[in-house]
Amino acid sequence: MFCNHAHMKMRKNLSLDAKAVARGEQTARRRKLSLSALIESQLFGLPAEEDDDEYWPGPPLKPITRPGDPRYEYLRRKHA
């Protein structure tokens, strides 16, 4: 049996504010979508991450001086 993973759906439970659910359901109805399809379309509309290893969007911060600490040494070399 062939399974196309691009279209396989996964069940996830979300906790949302009641007002957010109501607004989402109204918007989904107007667009003739399910709430899940509306949320999925919004998630697919997010910009792709350029580099998954980078998680700090701002400029690099100066590392705290800790000679001998591997993390400090890595950051010192990376941002020198």
C-alpha cells in the first residue's frame, strides 16, 4: 500500500481561548473551511526559517567571560 506522507494528517490537541475558537470558527465558515484547515493554512503561510540552528533573532550578545568553559570558548570564537 502506497502512503503519501505529504497529505497524511496528524491529530494534535490545542488549548485555545474561547474567543479565539469562536473567531476562528466564524472565519473558517466564511471561507468554507474547517477550523483545522484554517489553522493549517495560516501555519503554512508563516515564513520558512532560514537556519534552524539560529534561534536568537537579534544581534549576538557579548558572552560572559568564563575562561575554560566550552560554551564560552565556542561563543567567543563564533562572535569574535
